[in-house]
Amino acid sequence: MANIKLVAIFAIVIVSAAAGLIWPFFTNLHFTPLLSNTASQWQMGKGSQYDPEMVYQVSFNNTNFTADMKFLPMQGQNQSLLVQIKPSGSDKIINQTVQIGLVYDYPNVSGEAKPYFDMLDQSVFSMRDFATTSQYLVKGADWGDMYIGANHETLDVTDTGNMTFGFGSANAYLISYRIGANENKIWIVDNLPLPVKSQIYDFNGTMVYNFELVSLKAPSTPGFS
């Protein structure tokens, strides 16, 4: 009987030790819901083939402007984007046509357009860092890791449903992550090639930029026909 007790105690010690080793692994796991193969997915540029026109109101570090983005008809395998920029408080319109690439990065633009493209690069086009490949549009889906200084955050789908924007109402998906005390937010609508809204803060709680789609012409886009 004494030997049986010793074996039992030894087994408990082994199990406890093993649990102690693997428990940190489980506590660091980021669980996501089971994703169906039928769940919709989104990536930068999805729906551009329907040639939408998307007008954004952008505020970046207190610089305000309107960006009218027209996805032009495909030419073979290539597609171009005509961007018309109108600075707030000005009648000036800056026109720039660029060929759309996978990462929506446009360094070779005119000197007049460059300051605004630099701001678009860090705002409307910035989701290319997380969605150049397809990501699931399902609440709880993990879109990737973010390292902000010493902080590790995850970009997740935190809400879905019918939401209202400057251009109207649509079924949308809220992608968000925390930075300091604030929740940074990006809204996605399926079959529209760019995010429709975003609010981004720095560690001090100061808004770095925000943008919103205020006008949409997409007569050929599924869901907007």
C-alpha cells in the first residue's frame, strides 16, 4: 500500500510539473473562432475591378483635404487609379494618375501631389500592411500582430453589422487594436477596395489621422448595384 501511495504522489508531482511548463504556452495563445470556408474574405483592392469612385475626407496631423479616387477600367492585367486632391479652403485641384500595385505604394508622383500621397500612404493606403492577402471578415478573426514600441497588440475584427457612414449605410466590419488608453479603429466594407473609415491615435491620445468615405459611386459593385 505504501508503494501505491508513493507512485500516486510521484504521478501527481509529474502532472503538476508538466502543467506548470505548458500553462504559460496556453495563456499566451490568441484564440480565434473557427472560420468557415464560406466566410467572406477581404484584401486591399478587392472590388477594384468594378471601377468604383470613392471620395474621402482626410485629416492628417491637422492637414485637411478631399481625395477623389477613381478606379479606372482594366487595361489588360493593369489598372490605374486617378486621384484628385482638393486641399481644404482652396479651389486648387491636384490630379495624379498612378498604376495600382499590390502594396498601394506610390513614391513617383509629382512634387505637387507628393505631400498628399505621403499622407494617403500612411492613412487610406496603410491597410496594405495587414491585408495584401485575404483576411476573414468574421467577428473575432485575427488579422495579425502589431508591435508598437515595447507593446504587442493584435488587430482583430471586433464588430460587424449595418453601420452608417458619410456615403450611406452598409454592412461593415470594424477592425481595431488598442494603443495606450485608446482603441484605434478601421472600418471595412466587403467588395470595396479600400477601408471606408479610420480613427488612429498615438500613445498620448492625440489623433494622428482620421478619414471617411463621404461619397461612393459603385453601380457595378455587388451589394451597391
